[in-house]
Amino acid sequence: MTVTQAAEPSTGPFAHPALFYRGEEEYLDGTVPFVREGLKAGQPVAVAVPGRQLALLRESLDGDAESVYFVEMTEAGRNPGRIIPRVLRAFADAHPRTHVRIIGEPIWPGRSSVEYPACVQHEALINLAFQGRDATILCPYDAERLDEQVLTDAYATHPVIVSGGVQRPSPSYAPGEIIARCNRPFPAAPATAEPRLFGIDELPVVRHFAVARAARLGLSGVRLDDLALAVAELTTNSVVHGGGSGTLRIWGEDSQVVCEVRDSGRLTDPLAGRRPAARDQRGGRGLLLVHTVTDLVRIHTDDGGTAVRIHIGVNIGIGR
């Protein structure tokens, strides 16, 4: 994967500030005027934040809340890879002729250590996905409850930091370095997750194996259907784009089913799977679909090949 492409500070209409807040008062001081200024200017406004903050903003905006598009981020953004195509771009693309304002809070206390690299990668990729777009995306960070490393990373993924009512350029803005850092090899799969080799002739067999194994690990109903669909897309991609064959592993981990597909292909687009599909687009929807139906997607790619790991919670439904 080409992961050295840097997202330079925006010189066009796109702005991507981070808001460091401490307590409800600072949260509202940084978000409510942002929303109301947008509405006053006739700009479409969306708010995609966790439920507690969502309720707080609805109440504080009073009658103005009726003009705002609200999204429960813990549902729509549980998989960080789904936020750009299904939340941010979906809203911006619905208003192509005007500047849009979005509050997006993808990192909240309680995000797991497995999820976090995907979250910070998402924040870095926003700068590529919206470069030159007519939009402002404000990203709040709970500076009291989040780890210090999270705040350090926010300096690298946002060109502007707002803290204590003061806005200043980030001295360490380097989203390209974050994108490269997130392209790390995965920890080894459990020894019990033996690899299943597959080529074009084995696609039905390996998919059946994955579904049967996932069912034994506790997946059922729609979640099992989601895994079947994701595995079908990933294994087909390996055959068509990844050298004609691959390996599949599947195991249980912390109330989740984890499935990994490896092949010899090399992914060169950091935004693969994170762009909305055009209505007349043929093909190229595989990774987008995988992001849509799973709770987490991680990708590692280099000259030796590409590995994709998907996570699906056994007892967790996702917002699509």
C-alpha cells in the first residue's frame, strides 16, 4: 500500500479543526456556536457524536435542533472505516453546491486498544478524502478522559487545534505519518486458527468453512449473514486482484469473531473502501461493503502482500 502520501494543510475551502474540551461547558462553548453560525449562514449542519453528547447538544440548541441532522456516532461509527463514506461524505455529497458544517466525534472514552488505530487512521484520512471540498469538520476530543497519546495524535491529524477558546495551528500536523504508522503488521493469529488455502475453485468451500466456524463461535442471524457477505467479498478480491489465491483464518477474540484473509496483492490506495460508490459504478464496491457490514476492519499491506482482518461482535448490532 502506498502509505507515504501526505495530506497537506488545506489551502482550499476545507477545514478540519480539533476541539479539546474539558467538561460540558467547554463542549457546548465549542460546538453550539459552530452549529448556530452555520445555520445563520444557510449552511447544512450535521452532528455525529456519541449519545450523551448528542442529547446534550439537542437540548442546548433548543429550536435550532430541528434544522440539524443528528447521527448517533457509537452506532454509525462503531467501525471507524464506515464514517467517511456513510456519514461524512454521505452528508456532504447530499449538499454539493454549498459549504457544509459537520461535528464528528469518532474517538470517545471506552474505545478499545484494537479499535483505536482505526480511529486515528480515520482522522488522518479525512484530510485526503475532503481535500479541496467545501466543508468544515470539527472533531471534539474529551481532554479530561482520553489518554494523552490520543491528544498527541490529534495534533498530527488536525491542522488546527481549538483549546480553551483559543484556536491555533498544530505544530505537529503530519497525517501522512499517521497513515504510515497505522499500516503495521498484525499480531499473530492464535495457533488454533489454522490457515485455509483457497483459489477460484475453493471459494464456495472456504466460505462455507468460515460460516460454519463463525456459527460455532456464537454468530447467528443477521450477524452471521454479515460475516458470510464480508468473507465472500474478501476471498473474491483475493482471487481477482490478489494473485489468484489466498489464505483464510478465523477465531474468537473478546466476544468477537475475527476473520483474516491474506493474499499476495498490494493495495495502493489509502482510501480504498472509504469512498461512496457512484450510482453508475460497476465493481470496486467490495471493501466498501465489508466496512459497511462489520464492526472493525484493519488492513496491512506491503510488497509481500495484503492482509485484511474483520471483527464482528457476537452480541453487538451495528448501525448502517
